[in-house]
Amino acid sequence: MQVHRDIENLPAFRNAVVTIGTFDGVHMGHRQVIDKLKTEAKAVNGETVIITFHPHPRKVVSSTILGIRLINTLDEKIELLQQLGIDHVVVVPFTDAFANQLAEDYVKNFLIDKFHPHTIIIGYDHHFGRDRLGDYRLLEKLSGICNYQLKEIPKHILENISISSTNIREAILHSDIATADTLLGYEFFFSGVVVHGDKLGRKLGYPTANLKVTDEEKIIPGNGIYAVYVQPAGSLQRLKGMMSIGFRPTVDGKKRVIEVNIFDFDKEIYDQPLKVFVKKYLREEIKFDGLEALVKQIDQDKIDSLKVL
């Protein structure tokens, strides 16, 4: 798969079959659109092209952007689309100028001039251009003039995508990993950089990697203890472990932290990225009557994690 970030220097796509969207989550609902994209491309010996945007359009056009939470970072989305066999992903910088171009200019100067599409696959409710005046009917009107085919994504598929995206976010926030994974079609994961902590875990016999998630928009599961797999940078191996997210009420309770204890692992990995695959929520955060009681519970958490893993 080729990833293009400079829309002024795109290649000459072969019979491009194009769809447009944020594809946050690249979940089971999205897979229906992607399957249609691949089927149409195969029928015309063409290439699949997904146009997506960065930053998320809501950050640019919405007046209420506080608290935006995305299932995937841009890099995660690209990784997932590559796994699905897409030929090209074009990441369009979403700016005020891009959002405010006239709808017809968007079609002619952007879609046609830069992609020369054979087919455009789009939802009936897709809107674009200044004041979101561009829609499916405009694309239909211009299809004969600009010489492309237009295929509609049915209403029920679009509604399923929207409902699934909302349900996935809610499930992750409420630690319902099983529901999230079912709707995603893969294990929910996130990445963080290992930073220095207070080394308390080491003193308790459970050294932890303290993770800093660098993308503030990435959704993180709710507080609690989880069974996880961990993949260090540059490794294909997934290691067993357990994760704590929360305020560590037994110790200080002041700052929300993400800590991962990797089983049977003693390498120094500070400043390195870790990918965490969240397998199962084990229990809520509890304030214990001291470190001895805390360690006893952590012993049990490891046993419970190994049963899952």
C-alpha cells in the first residue's frame, strides 16, 4: 500500500475507485464499504484509493471540539487499512481553506484533477465544500460532465457505521473490551512511550513500564486493571502482561497513570514505544489498607491475567 501526504504530487492512479471518509476505527461497519471498494476496483482492473483527512475535520469546522476522542491515531488507521489490502491512502491536510472551497471546485479541482476517478463510492449523506453545500446530488449531476461513475453507500450501512463508532467509543471508555473488539473486528490497541516513574512497582516486585500516550485525541480505556499483550518497538513478539490505568489510590491518588507490568521481562526500555493490546478488563481500581494488601491483590491479578492470556 502506498501512503500519499502531498496532494500536489499524486501518482497517476489506474482506474481509481475512490471513497472518502475519516474511517475512525476501521471497524466492521467500515469493512462493508472497503469490500465494495475492492470489488468495484477488481471489476475494472483498477486501484483502490481511500481519501482521509488530518486533522479530523471536526477540529476545523466545529465550534465544539473539546474532548474529541478517536479510536485510531492516523498511523494506526493507516496500519489497519494496509492490512485490508488497500492500494492507496491519501492523507489530505484538512484546513479552513480546504473546507471553504466551493463545492463544485472541490469536485473539479480536487477529486477530478488530482484523482481522475473511474468510480466514486460515497454515502447519500456525504457533504462537502463551503457551508457543506456539496452532496451526492451534485456529484451525480457532474458525473456525466466529468466522466466518472458514482456508486452510493446505502443508508443502512452508513447508520451501522455511525452507531458502531459511537458504541465502540462508549465500550472502551467503560472498559467493555469484549464489546469493543466484537465491533472492531480486531483487538483494541494503543501505543505509548515508556517514561520514568517513581519506581514503586520495582520495590513491590512488579516493575512497570509507565506509558505516556503522545496523541491526546487517542481514546484510552477506563480506569482499572487489565490483562494485556505488549509489543516492544521493532519486535514481532507479543509479551504477556497486565496493565493498571488510574490514580493509584493506595499510593497517592493525584495523577492518572498507565502502568504495564510485562511478565518475565527485565530489559531497559525507557523512551521506547510500546504497543498494548488490551485483552480483558479484570477489576476496578481499589484503595487498599497498605502495600502488603496491594501486593497480595497484584499477585492475584497476575494469576487472573495468565488465565486470560
